[in-house]
Amino acid sequence: MTTPTEPSLINATVDYAADGKQFGHMLVPHSRNESAWGTLMVPVVSVKNGDGPTMLLTAGNHGDEYEGQLSVLKLVQRLDPKDFRGQLIAIPALNLLAQRADARLSPQDNGNMNRSFPGHPRGTITQRVAHYVWSELMPRADIVVDLHSGGHSLDFVPSAVMHELDDTAMMDRTAAALEAFGAPIGLRLKELDAVGMLDTAAEDMGKLFISTELGGAAMVTPERVAITDRGLDNLLKHFEMLPGQPTKPATPTRMMTTPDGAFTMATDAGLYEPLVELGEPVETGQELGRIHFLEAPERPAVPFHAKISGVLYCRRVQGWCGRGDTLAVIASDL
């Protein structure tokens, strides 16, 4: 993807250089049928007090992933600048149009925000927002945290996620932050497709980057929101942006990875019957689920088996699946 060199056309009502707590918006030009000279007002919050690290915190990168959105809203409400050190720039709904539509992608341009970086200042609305974040906000940040979950199609054991990096010192710093977050699983993930991701853009800039998978099924539970709330507080304490020590979970974070064979994909379209509960241990060769054929009841169900041993880290939520859809992901201990 060509790196854009033009300045962003987006303005913000927040003064990122000012101390205190500010609630404002990114003003994104948004000409449409209903409003010829319209603007999409994407909420952004700045909490700043003197010198210290700067953390860019985003949620709603995909609009149907709600755990992170809730926790970011709660965090910016409870933070008091006088007890804070450094700066937090928080965007609770990065892909606001997708969030309004309860969808993964923007209905305006079918834009997947997490495949749009570095964006373009004169591109689609999704590309414009991505470019603003890439050009105006990421350069300010020392730490970038992007909160995800499974949305409508997937459900995950709540986890904090990092990537394999060539820089061993950054790997160690990121792993320490991952453990401080305190999710049930700390995952070193091998992405299926990292092109255009916010993750990749942040890491290419040399920023410490953490993502999450906090649940899914386009819903929230008290347990998962509590994990997210505690995790964000823990990260701010870990980087000494808030006083105190991170709160340790009752069960230590289990450090895991997704090796070759972790992903099970559907080879047929049909009704998916899962046979293993999320978070359960699985053995190589164990049957994970079956696809049934509603319009061909004479056809036997197709079974799907685990290629590796580990824990069922992720599974498909919806009963109907298409060819190529992810049915299950197994994580193995490091």
C-alpha cells in the first residue's frame, strides 16, 4: 500500500497539548444524500497531566465488538487528571458508522477499519479515519492498545494479544505488559493477514502494541467487562500512568500461542454443530464439530478434527457457516 504524504482533512475539537480531561470529536468530512456538507463526529477523549507516557486506546475498530467500547467509556468517566501521569487519547468507537449499524464493517463504504491503514486523506470515510489515526495520533503515542472481541461470528476466551517481533527488547516489554493486563490468556498470535492492520501500522512505527480478544457473540457479560475494566487499569498502572500496582487475577495469565494447525476452516457450507465448549482442552484428532446439510438430508455430516492439542481458544458462534469460515482456533501453551 502506498504511504500517503498529504495532510489529513480531519480536524479535532480536542487540544492534544492541553492538560486536563477533554471530551471532543474528530470532525470527518462526510458528504452524503442526507447532508451535502455533512460531518461525521467521531468521539475522542484526552486525559493529560504533565509529562509521562502517551497511550492511544481504541475500541470499536469493528463495530460489533462491544466489550472494549463499554470499558473505554467507563474508563474515561472515572479517570481524574490530577491522579494521572502522561496522556491517554481514547477513541471508544473508531469505526463509528459500523458501530451504529451493529456491523463489523462500515455500511457507508464496506470499509474494514482494521485492513485500511495507513489510510488516505482523500479516500473513503474509513480510509480517512485510518489516515488521521496513523498520521496525527500514532506519532504522539508510546503505547497503542486496540481492543477487539469476536463480534457476531466468533467467541473467544478473553485474552490480551501480542505478535512475534524481530526486536527482542520490544518483545520482552510487550510480554510484560500483556501479563500485567491480567486476562485469562496471554496470546502470541500469528496473524492470517496482517496487511493494513492498525497493529502492523503501530508496530512499524516502533510503538509498543497490545490487542485483545475479549469475548464475542456481539454481546457482553459482567465477567468479560470486569476483565476488560481491570485490564485497562492494570496497563495504566504498569506504565506508571496511574498510581499503585496492577491487580493480579485469581488465576495467573496463561501464556499461549497459535502454532501451525491452530485454525480449522469450513470446507462446506451448512449448519455447524460444535462439539467442544469454549476453553475446554482438546487433543490432536479430537472431533471439534460437524457440518450438516439441511437441503441434502441424505448427505452424511462432515466432521472436523483438531490438528493439534491445546485449548479451544475461539469458536464460531453462528449456526450457519460458509466455505472458508473459521470454525475453531486452538491455542497451545508456550
